[in-house]
Amino acid sequence: MVTGKGKKRLRNIPVFYDSPKKSRTIWLTDDAWQMIERLASTFEATSKSEYLEELIRKRYFEANANVDCD
């Protein structure tokens, strides 16, 4: 996901999603971190953080696609 040339990002104003991101801490092995780096560059994500966000959102919506929303 690229914002496009000439589109300036502003602090605390979300570009891709409804809410701004916050700093979080996760613990990963060096191997897992290197895998994320490779996958993020392979899928042209703007950052490792953005790659993880896309991955999690995709999996979440796939898992909840068949949930009845009454």
C-alpha cells in the first residue's frame, strides 16, 4: 500500500485505516523478524508494520466472513 507521490502524511491522521496507529511491543525471534522483513519487501508493503497490519486484517476478515451479523 503506497500513499502515492505528492500525498503528504500528517501525524495522527490515518492514511489507510480509520484510526491512527500506536506504538506496540511484540517479542519475536530473529528468524521471524527476518521473515517479516523479506515478506514485507516481497509484497511491496511500505513497512514491516504495514505488512503485519495488512496480514492481520486480511486473516481477521477471512475468519469472520461467515459470521452472522444480526
